[in-house]
Amino acid sequence: DAGVTQSPTHLIKTRGQQVTLRCSPKSGHDTVSWYQQALGQGPQFIFQYYEEEERQRGNFPDRFSGHQFPNYSSELNVNALWLGDSALYLCASSFGDTYGYTFGSGTRLTVV
Amino acid sequence: GQQLNQSPQSMFIQEGEDVSMNCTSSSIFNTWLWYKQDPGEGPVLLIALYKAGELTSNGRLTAQFGITRKDSFLNISASIPSDVGIYFCAGPYINAGNMLTFGGGTRLMVKP
């Protein structure tokens, strides 16, 4: 049974560009959350999607947006990339309102 | 602002030793979670605590939910080399919905 799958695993972008990261949740999970983890820090909550709607959002600017598809997979989009957006982006899936998150291995984004 | 403080930031111990780390919050929590992150991977849930005073074990790991609801402790007994990694505490602040706040992590290194 596959866990959470994220793609791509690594990505290099230039300042000002846009990026799309993808996540397939664990089988049976319907909720997807996205976290940003800067080097040497703990993950920070970006937002959570449930029933194709953004249910909750952390303290991130509107440059960060997302989408959830009918099959529960999700995308994270970041526009107008800054150097400070360089981080590991983690996707976590869960079922309903539980805290039993399963995290993917992340996408390492480097902005140059 | 609200934050989780983990200590120590790093530990370098001998194989077979016991380890203790803790996490404190500026506000009360109803749930405490402990995760471990290996290099290049996402965090993996080790233990979840739901009640003040609760003591829960998972193999050689034991975690406690502090009576004040503002702290939690994780102990690892008889450490082995595969315990190496970064340990994070996390939890949802009250009225924060499903948003998890993570601590800064404790990096554990084990000398064989």
C-alpha cells in the first residue's frame, strides 16, 4: 500500500518564476496538508485541503495557492518565487479531522 | 507569538544510553505529538498524547503529556544507532483547528 507520494523530489527555479508541486495522498485518506520546512527548522503549516476546498490556512502570503482534485490528490503552487522560498515542501495526508498525518518525503525546492 | 520550544537542540550520546528531550509551549495544548525525521524523509509519527498526565510507550520510546498541558517529554531507553535523526514535538493550539505547530527539533546523534 503506497504512502504519500510527492513529485518532483528536487527542483531548481529562478527568482520570479512559478512552481507547481504535486502530492498523492495515502490510500483511504481524503485530507491533504502542505508544510514548508526551512533548513534546520521544524515544518510550518501552509494550508489544508478537504473536499476540494481550502479548509484552513497558515501565515503564508497569497503567492502560495493550492488545489485538491476529486481523487484527493493535491497541488501546491507558488508564484513570484523568492530566494526565501527555498525549502523542503512536505505533503501530509489524513482521514477527516484526525491528527494521524502521514507525511511524504517532500520536494526540495531551491530558488536561485 | 505562539511557539514550541524544544530542548536540547542536539545531543551526542553513546549507544546504550538513555535519552530525554522536552518541549514547552506558551499556551495549553489538548494534543501532543512526537515525530522523528530521518535525512531525506518526511516526519514519521512516533507517539500521540491526548490527555494531561498521560504516559504512553512505543517500544523503547516513552512520552508524557505534562500536567500543566504546556509541556511534553520524550524518553528513549537503551539508544541504538538507528535512533539517529531529528525528533519534533508538535500539536494543534486550541482554536487552531487542524493546523499543527512544530518545535524546532532535537537532533540526536548516537556513537556506536
